[in-house]
Amino acid sequence: MIQYRAFRTWQAMQKRSNNSILALSVGANYARRGMDQASDPEVRARTLLNTVPLTERLDVTAAEATKIFDSAATDMAFLAIPQVMALHIELCVGTVVECRRFPGLVKEQRGEPNWWSTELLRKAVRFREAVTTADHLLAFCLKLRNTMMHGAGKVDEDLEKVWKNLPPAAKARWQSLAGRPFTYTKVGVLPTLGWAEIMATLAVTKESAHEINGRVRRALTRAQWAEVIALDYRDSTTVGRRRFNAAPAGHGLAGHEHDRVVRRLQGHALTYYRDLAMTPAELRAGRNAVR
């Protein structure tokens, strides 16, 4: 798998989100069990809550503490799912920005990609390929995120329609990821959300991100990838920029110095773009194209 810069950023943040959500899940379950097993639930509630800075200001009974821990999964879903989707949207924006360097890869729209609608972004990063199960589920997750951001999380007619119109394979995939179908009683009320839906959303965005990665690989030519690698190496760090521009402005590199730059590009390509198996000649041409 290749790891262009926007994909690497998404990978790191997705892993961080995954780990944080796991930690919160463990904490909530540990606290709930502690309450169940305590000989004095009132004392145990205060002890558990007071391990977190500033919660000493709270004055809650054991019954109220139990409700806090019981509702943690639902409340975390309303916080985590929009955050997970925001990371995926940023991946889409970064991918579009990367590909707009090369005319024709992405259909031009008005304004910068970070102002595009999520629907435009989704279409752009499909690169005219067939819609997959992950694409269908991503549309559902985006609509779910929108209800959380703009409708207090209540199921609206648009979300209901998206869920009902999902292909059977997409519904089955969601149920396999969450362990249950998307559940709600009627329009205008909150759906059933918890750790299951958070983990399903993480899985959907991961599958979608890997599909986008594969589409980008197929969409760019080798010459274009050589330019992407050169720009990535140049702009990733201050050291990379200095080494990339090792000669004064207006003076090209030749001989040994030029070979050293190409070797550094090879190292960068082997780290993040190994599957492309770029040759020194291709990397040299890519550097010259963006120098």
C-alpha cells in the first residue's frame, strides 16, 4: 500500500481515535463494574469520579453516577462519530488537493476543496470508479454525522431514507460490524447508539480510506507519482526541503550531488511508496519537474 501525505495523516489520527475510544470504553466499563461490586456505592461513586481533575466539584449520588456510566457509550457515540467522520473528510480534502495538481483527475468545482460539500468530495475521490459497499456505508455515516451536528442526533427523514435504501450487502456489512442493524423507533427521536456504532463507523471509514488509496494509485501515472514523491519529500520536513534544494537558486545539481538527492528520494519512496517500485530515473525526473 502507498502512503501519500494525506493518507499518512489520516492513518495516524485514525489510530489515535481508535485507541482513545478503546480507553474510554474500558474506563466506563471498569467504573460500572466498580459500582456494582462496591459495598458502599456512595463512597465508590465519589472515589471513581474524583480520580478525574475538577470532578470534585460534582455532587452526585450513587444512582446518578450509575446513570453517568450507563449513558457513557451513547454520549460517546454522539461525540466520537462526528470526529471520526471529520478525519475521513480531511482525508478526502487532502486527496483532492493532491490530485488537483494534475488536470483532469478531479472534476473542477468552485472554491477550495475544504469548502466542497461532502457529496462532492465523495464523488471526487471515487475517480469515476464503481460504487462499492464501503461507499454506500460512508454515505450513511455522513448522513448520521449530519444529524448529530445539525439535528441534535435525532433521526430525520433523510437519514431514514438513506438507511432504508442501502443495498442489502451494505446493511449486512453494517450489521456484521456493529453486531446489530441501525436501530430507531421513529423519525424525530434519538437512535440506539453505543460502542457498537462507534466501532462500525471506524471500520467503515478504514475500508473507505483503503479504497481511496487504491483508486489514487490507479489514477496517477508513474510520472505523476514521481512528482508527488518529490513534493512529499521536499515539504515533509525542514531537513527535506533543505536537502531537496541543495543547490543555490538558478544552479542545477549534477554528478555526485545530484545522485545524493536521488538516493534520499529513493529512501522516502521505499518508506512510503514501496509498492510503486520507483526507479532512480523516474525519481530524478520527478524532482526535476517540481524543482
